[in-house]
Amino acid sequence: MKQYILIWIYFSSLFFFSQRSMAVNASFPYQPKVVSVDSVLDKLMLYAPFYEKIIGEYKADLYLKRKVYTKKKNLLLRFVPSMGKTEKYVRKYLMESYSELHFTAPNIYDQKLKACFGTNKKPEDISGDVFDYFHIHIYSATLLHKKLLSPLAPNGRKYYSYKIDSVLVNSRGEVSYRIEFAPKNPSYQLVHGYMILSNNVWSVREIYFAGRSEYRFFDNLIKMGDVGADNEFLPVRYDVNTTFRFLGNVVESNYTALLNYQSIQYQQVQHKYRRVKKVYDLSGSYTLQCDTNSFNADSLPLNKIRPIKLSDEEAQLYKEAESRNDTMIHHLPFETKRWAMFGETGDALTSNYSINLFRMGAVKCSPLINPFLLSYNGTDGVSYRQAFKYNRLLVGDRLLSVVPKVGYNFKQKEVYWSVNSDFDYWPRKRAAIHLSFGNGNRIYSSDVLDELKNIPDSAFDFNKIQLAYFRDLYLNFNHSLEITNGLTLSLGISTHKRSAIKNSNLAPIDSLAPEAKVKNVYVSFAPRVRLDWTPGQYYYMNGDRKINLHSDYPTFSVDWERGLKGVFNSSGQYERLELDIQHQRSIGLMRSVYWRFGCGTFTNQKQTYFVDFTNFTKSNLPVGWNDDIGGVFQLLDRRWYNSSSRYVRGHFTYESPFLILPRVVKYSRNILNERLYASFLVVPHIRPYLEFGYGIGTHIFDLGVFLSSVNGSFSEVGCKFTFELFNR
């Protein structure tokens, strides 16, 4: 607290003389002097970065009340993520929750839901993803976890217009300004509203902003603490209204949230030349330690934790729930049922598309009929995919996961399927056993490479070559272990059974190849070693489970495989070695870059083998726009992936919300971000292959246009289209 007072004195004295020129008579009637909005914004933009970092940590009790009114609904509503199940003839619901909230700078929120009450049978099912609206740092440059650009951003005047609506004064003579802001150009990543700014200290007392986030229209009123109080720079109340509209469904929600701060810690001022040792374990920020016995919803009356009284309408909703013979009070324990937890990275996330199997785990699946599972690529045509997921969280945070996938490519007329299973038996060390099997891409043998080598680059044309294609059935088994933070070692085996395709619509067997040279079936067996290293890996511990986060440094990987002859009737010997380095990094306000560089080679080849790289491969069923985060070639013919025993490639992607279109097209509010792509590839016959692209992302779909060049000459133009609704 002393450090905060010293900082306060420093900034107050810094602008003492400039403030004297703006001093006004605080007695009534108030006679304000003419103040330009630019001078007020200069002070706001100067102080906002300081206020953004002034809070280092806090713990608070959060009370949240939500009223839901389903104005219109149909069968499609059940397919919307984060929309909980509702009863057939009930349109209005009331939910209340009590949580403990822990914030750690710069932007880490850990919220533990301790109790939930409501008129629905499972009030926690309707909570959805609304907590983002109550995890807002108003002095930050972005809102809603970097989805919206804040009017308090340092470059806010580039995107917003401001005006002083009025000058206010309270009974103590304290002056404040009501400033309205609006986007200069329509965009769903900008908001409109107003803020009330205190004179002299230039901190925000109240801010209201409205806009759209994905498929919700919302407005949010945030009230801050009083000037001079410990919570001056923190919100004390939220009033949020949202309207969800989707294919004939209309759901309105009203929220009231109040925070009661238990502890507030201010940031320590560090000397700019003093080196501070980085702490990569962020468990203290991500894991909130709660006393689960301190609160019991079954024994504690609601009015003991309710900071505001219910209205008559809200009280009537509870009475109507009682008349339906529903349980009026529902208690959600702090420790939710372990077998109902999900997580892509091991973290606990629940899904509406799940079937809970009592004491056996849970199954998650996407809708069987859903047009948003379709994707289109100029070279691969239309693809459809379907995925399921079974998870079971065991004692000691051990996790068993089984993910079957199936899909169909209409251009190749091929059904693809795979089953990936993982058993994290020692989650503290990220030790796991991995088993995967399925059918891969159609491939041709290394015998074809000899034919390709003899063709001059200038005369090379894949369409004039009859390739002997094989179907691929694979089984991979490996064990991974994190040796030390950021360094993971994987050991395993890779097996393939490749069978020649006859009467294929894609391409016939090479009639020029001698019959004795091409077999109908090839089997391979190869031990495999992979090493991944991410320096400076940040992480946190969720119980016994280690969750890796991000790093300021790139990830390096080495992948080696040795094919053995004679094991399980395997034929052909080879060694495969691949090196890869990739990194994604934020470079400012809602902007990021991604780059990737890699190379690989097959060596020590004996007899027939198949060129099948791990990093340089073609996905038969892309699952979304962000596959490999742009580290793929969109127009490259899939036959090139197996045409050489070595390769060198690189990728670069730049993403920004306001890049080209908002400067050219006035009405471009639906565009959330824009991307620029550049890729190169060097293999025999193409030195180099270049690919450039431009893409846009919206709430519903992503679209990209690409052009390619081969050996310095223009090749083709193509596009990629994927549905992204509810995938953001």
C-alpha cells in the first residue's frame, strides 16, 4: 500500500502545474471551463497503461444473477454450444451463483464455482460461456480475451471517435467527464458507448459499451470503485444484457454481478535495469485454493449470500419452479464429478454434446447432421468429417481419452477413418501412452522415384505419369515423457500395411513397371524417436496434472525413424530424419505472426520403401482453418508430398483485425481478422515452389484466396473455405 501511495504522489505532482490551468470552481452552481476532448484523452491515454499494471493480484467473492427469456426456439437450439438444456414449456429461468475469483497480472483469471441455485433442474448447464463478460480489465487494450478493441487502447483514436457529452460534479466538488465513443468504421471488433472519467486522477468511474461477440449482441455497464479506495481501479458491479439470435432462435439474458474483494495487492515497481528471474510455474495464478467446507448451499439460506434483494418477478419464478415440483435449490459442489470432465490439453471442460456414462466415463460427439462440418479446398474438393470423444478422469488426475474420427472426401471418393487413444498415467510428468490406427492417404512406392529422377524439370508433368497407388493402413504406438520442463522425449514404433489399388478411379497401376518389381502388399516396421524442446515453457499444475501454456521462444523438434527388414514380414530398409522449428507470437494489439521452418530426408534406403514424412504431409480431412496454424500448402498437388526423398520448406503467417479491407471497403463489420500467407518448398523438379495467400475470418466462415508459382512461373489460383461457427 505504501508503494501505491508513493506512486500516487509521484503522478499527482508530475501534472500539478498542468492541472492548475484546468482548475474550476467546485462550488454550486458549477461553471465548467471549455475543455477539449483531445486534452482529456491525452491524460487518459497517458495514465491508462499505468493503471493497467497497477493491480498485481486480488481475490474476491463473485455473486452472479442471471435471468433468461427464450423468446423463440426450435430444434436447432440444442446444437448450439454453451446453450444449456431447457424444459419444453418453460420460457423464463432464474439462476444465481456464488464463486471465488482470483486474478493475477497480467490477465490470468481463475474462477471456482462453489454453489449454484436456480429454477432449472440443472442451473449450471445454462451458465454457458458468459464468465468472459465479468473478467474484463477496462484499462487493457482489448476486451473479452482479445476479441474486441478497447476504446482505452493506446491507439484507440485511430479506430474510435470521441466527444465530451457533459461535465459532472458531485456534492464534494469532484469533477468528472462523460465521454462518448463510437467506431469510425463499422466492425464487430469495435464497440460504442460512454465512460465517466474523474478529473485530476483520470481514472474511470463507469464505462458502458455495446457491440457483438460472435453470435451474441450485448451491452455491458461496469461500475468501478470510488476514488481513493482500494478498489478504485477494479470493477464492483456488472450489468450485462445479451441477445442470442440464430436461425429463428432468440434468447435474451440479463446478468447482474457484484464483487466483494477480500484482498488486493498492488504491483511492485521494478527498476528498469534490474533483471528479474522468470518464474515459469504459474500454479499460484491458475489454481485457486478454496475451502470447500466454508460454504454449503444446503444449510445456508440464500439471503445470507445474496447481496441484493430479488424483485417480485424474480421471486415469482422461484414459486413457479416449486409448483412444477422441481427442486428449488440446487447445489453444485466445488469438486465436480471427475468422470464428467473433458479437456483437449488435460484441463477440465464440459460439453453439451456429451453422454455421461455413470462410473464409466463420458462420450462427446458432434451432431450427426451438421453443415458446419463441411470444408472446401480447391485441390481436394469438398470434405465432411465427424468426430467422437470418450474421456475418463481417473484417480490421481490420470486421463484416458479415445477419439474416433470418420470422414469422406467427395473428390477422391474415399472414406477416411482413424482412432487416437491416449492414457496419461503420470500427469505430473506428462507421461502418456499413445495408440493410433486408421487409414492414411493413398501413396506410391519409392520405385516411382527412379522414374521421376530421369524426367527433366522442364518436361515434368504429373498428369502424364501413371502412378502405382497403394492404400495405407497404419498403427502407431509410442510413449512420451517430459524429461524436464519443456523437453519431451517420445519412443515408439510405426507400422504400415500398404496394398496396391486395382481399378482405382484415381490412377491405374503403372503398366510400365515390371510385374516382379511391384508387389501387391508391403509391410513396414520402424522404431521411432522424437524429441521436442520448448525453452522457457510456462505451465501450471491443476492438481496432479501439468498444463503447458505458452513460451516466448520457438519449439524445436527432431523426429527419427528406422525401418527394419524381416520384422513381422516387413520389407525395405530406410531411415527418416526430420527437423522442425515453429513459433507463434503476439506482436501487439490483436496482431500475431506465425513462422515455421523444416526439412527432412530419407537415407540408407534398401529395396522398396514409401516416402511418407511426418511433418511434410497432406491431411486427408482438414478439421478447420487453423490446422497447423497456416503451416500447410493449400494448392500443392498431394502427389508432390511423396515424390522426393528430401525437402526444405518454410511458412509465414501474419494476422491482424484491420489490415486491408476495412481501409478499402467501408462496410466490413463482419470481418474479424485478416491473414497474409507466404510459403516456399524446395524438392526435386520444383526449385522453388512458392505460395502466397490472403484470408479473412468471420463469425460463420473463413475464406482464403491463394496463388502459386513453380520454378519462377505462375501456376494456379485457388481458394479454401471452412465453416467456423461456434469454433472461435
